[in-house]
Amino acid sequence: MAGSILAVDFGNVTTRAILIDLVEGTYRLIARSSTRTTLEFPAGDVRVGLRRAVERLTDVTGRRLTTPDGRIITPEQPDRSGVDHFVATTSTGRPLRTAILVLVPDVSIASSQRAAAGTYVQIVETLSLDDRRSEEDRLNALLASLPDLIFIAGGTEYGAREPVLKLAALARLAIQLVQQGGNKPSVLYAGNGDLSPQIRAMFDGLTPVFIAPNVRPSLDEEQLEAAQLQLARAFDARQARRGGGFEAVGGMTRLGVMPTAQGYDLIVDYLGKTTPGNVLALDIGSATSTLSVSINQQMATTIRTDIGLGHSAESLLELVGENAVADWLPFAPGQNQLRHYTLNKTLRPVTVPETLNGLYLEHGLLRAGARALLDAARPTWPVNGAGVLPPFGLIIGAGAALTRTGHPGYNALLLLDAVQPTGTATLMADPHGLIAALGALSPVNPEAVVQVLDGLGLERLGMCFSVTGYPSSGKTALKIKITTPGGETIRHEVPGGHLWVYPLGSRQTARVEVRAARGLKIGGRARLRAEVEGGLVGLIFDTRGRPLALADTPQGRAAQMPLWVSEITGDPVREIVGAGEEFGESRVQAEAPPPGRSRPLKALKPVRGRGGRRRTAPPEFDESEDDTLDELDKLRQ
């Protein structure tokens, strides 16, 4: 059995490191650290951030993990220094521009696109032999698309040969026509395996070639894993060419620097096959966002490089529009306020909100971006994409904005608003980037992946019960009976438009009976009985309806949204500044429900008072006293 593992994920803002090792024969998460990514000015080298993150692990564990020149020590030494495996992932940089060349569009293109889904790929051109374009037009289209990679697929095993070679010849001609000094695309071939030697020889000395087994060995069979691994290698090769220290980091690993999103694809696929129900993982990052689902054990992954809360904040606002963000704000934003906010976030992606209104702006962008990502992804799912969300038994949130609000209840609320699940679902958070690390580790040590996941490596927020339909405000929507293992019985009624939390801790169980009011459903049924486990938040009962009904006016949302935050976190209701034009700079305050009892929303009057600022969780960066440029000089010696 292999031993210790160091996994590092380079995000656009944060570099995270985790140490996994054997504890009494079972793999466990030992320590974690994070620091600011140093890809951009002034360092321009991710190894500076890598060294800082690894040194923090050394401080925590007492284990020396690097040599004096910053290289990771592998394998683990007799004195317990170093690790047996080092894996690295990244979501930095622009996506891999990819042109797909296939024989039959309906079959091969779909398989190629699914293979590319787990990597940061932008499909810039799709060509097939029956697309009715002339050879010259196909060549011009391929050249004009400026691809980083040409993905050739098609032909079943022992099937078509000449048409596949014709596609390869087109790709070869396009690469030869790239001007000297230009960006010559690499080639990935995942077609008829009989032709692999000829394809390799055709491009030998011209451009790097990656060969994978056929993604479509027969019409009714699809195998994507090997092609996804080769896509990751192509991504790593492109990262190495762009500099920033990635070539050196990749040289310290066995598989190179893999795309972060591929980890979600692999882990969600595993969870979908080993846990009951469907699985959804949502990662909202600074520059990119990823949504992976396993529905009926079928995978679908969507990656958007225009949805993010830092580097991509401006493009996110352009995508969804100001109204979509304003719908999630409990105040009326000023003229150009949203545009100025997103421009500042794009220029300074590491800044965090300092005021309550700034926090709502940040989370309004998050909610609107997540809804846009879901809308874009649903047509690719293996179920009907219309109406409310299909049921998911497990929902995982990732990314600092979703997992580092400073309160697990707030994390859960953002996940509920972003995904709007139906029925019952377990909510989990991945604040340490564990999924990306485990995904990169799976080809090297799948046993460690399984054991770390089973060992509660993710944070369990709790179980949510969400009503489908349109509950009436002020009228009972759910009647709840909770029976604890000790025999205690808790009965509660939740009116429509509210959240109620029963504080059942992690590893604690209870028997829950829920009855929905007339016209409402929970998991497609009017009544539900289940043995459930709690979490950091507990059991969450959501009677706000699906689709989620937000008030039409800022004043209405100023009554709704702070109350929802209070109900799920237990914190006092915080007043909102500038809820509407007629309120000017007055403040609107929602009334908190009495303890243990939800209450319907009431019409509220503006009140005067001194507004406070909401404290936000600071980014989990290490405060390093080292000079960045001095560290860079040491690495380059």
C-alpha cells in the first residue's frame, strides 16, 4: 500500500495544499493550508505560493516536505520527510481552444464533447466529413479558429480507415500552414485504434501527439476516461509552455498539472455510482465555474470561463444582465453601481466585501451566476431540462464564496438559493479543495480517494427538506415531527415563505415525519418519513417554494432576505440601507421571529438608527513576512 500524498490546487486567487497519510491503515486528511496564488505580478511564478503553502504544512505537522531549493521530496524518506506522491491541479489561465474533427457528427461529436467536459476546453470549431463544406472551406475554418488542440475522433474499432486518415491529413496540412513562430496546435487522437501508429507517424516531428483509446469503440459503447487523461496532459503541456513555473511543478509530479475541473468529473462520477440518488457539485470560482452532475449514473459536466466572482465578474454581469443580479438584492442599486463593483472585482479579484450591502452585491452575483450556469447546463443532462430541478440526493458546494462565508448556515443558504433543490438532499461543502485533489489522485491511488471520502473529508452541512409548489405566506406549509434516538419528540409547523432549522449535529440521527399542505409536495409526495443524519447546520426545512419566489420590489426583499439569513444562522436580523428610492438613505429592518417559531412576513416601516457593518470571514491567506521577489530569486538559483 502506498503512503503519504501531497496535493496542491492552484486557483486564480488561492493556492491550497493538503496532506493525506495513513492513520492506522486508513487514509485520512492530516493537514491543510492555503495562501495567495503567485502566478501574476510581482512574482509571476506559482512556485512561490507553492513553497509558502507547503511550509505551512511543515509548521503544522513538523514534517519537512521540500528541499532547500523548493522541490517536493519524493518518495517519503526514512526520517518521514517528503511524500510518496505529489499531485497538482490548476484552474488558472484561459481555456484550451479545441477544434474537433470527426466522421459522424451525431455520434462522435457528442462523445468528444463529453470527453472534453472535464477540462477547461473552449470548442472553437467542429468539422465532419459530411458537413457539406468543401475541403478548402474546412481548412480555412480550422486555421481561422486558432486552436491550441485538434481533437480527432471517429471510426469504430476495426472500422473505417480512409475517412479517418483523411481527417488527419486535413489537420496535418493546417498545422503545416501555421506561420513560423505561430501557435502550432497539438493533436489528440481517440479514434479507430488500428490507425494509432499511422497517426503518430503522420505528426511526428511536427507537433506533440497524444493518443488515447477510441472514445466510441462501437456504436453502443463509450469510453471517455483515457481520452480525458490525455486531454489533461495536453492541458498540462500548454500550461508548461505559458511559463509561470508550471513546467517545473509538472516535472515534480507523475501526471503533470491536471485541470481542477477534471477532479469534479471523476469524483462526482464515483459518488453517483456509490451513493443513493443523483449527485450535483457546484464550484463558483474567481475566473471559472464548474457544474458536475451524476443523474441516473450518467455524467454531465459544464465549465464556464465567463462566470466567476473575481477575474470574470465583469463578464458575468454582461452574461446575466443587471436585472438578474438586482433581483437578488434587498436594496435598489445606484446608477452604474453594479458595473463599477464588477469592474473593481475584475481588477482586484482578491478583495472581499466590507459592508453588508457589499456582501449582498457579492452574493447577488453568485446566485445569478449559479442560476445562469444551471440554465446552460440542463440541456446536456440525461433528463428533461424543463421545470424545477430534478431531485438530487447529494449537493456539494465549492469555491471560497460558497464555503467561506464565516457561518455554515450562510453557506447552506447560498447553496439552497443557487441550486434550489427539490425534495430531500444532503448538503456538503468542500472548503479545502479536496475534490480537485482527490480527482487528480484517482489515477495514482484510487484506494486513498475512496477512504478519504468515506472518512468525512467534506464538511456535512446537513439535510434539507424543500417544498415544491407555491406556499401561501402566513399559512402552514409543513407539519414536522422529529423523534430523537432518546425518545424525545419535537413537533413544529413552518408557514410558507420561511426557513426553519432543527439543530441536529453531525453523526447524530433522528426520525423525521413531514406532511406538506394541500397543493404542495416534498419529493413528489405529500408525506415523507425518513431516518436522517444532521450536520454543522442541522435539519433545514425550506417552505419558500419552487421555483423560489422572491419579492418584486427592493422593499419586499429587504423584508425577506435578512429574515432568511436570521432563520438559518440564528443571528440577529440585520438592517438594510437604501431599500428603495422612496426610502432614500433610510433603513429597512425585518422583524426576527420569536425563538423556536417561524412567522409570516409583515409589512415593515422604515426605522432610523446607526447602521453597522457585517463582519465577513477574511480570506484564508497565510501572512508571510518573506519578500516575494527574494523567494523568486531562491527558486531560480
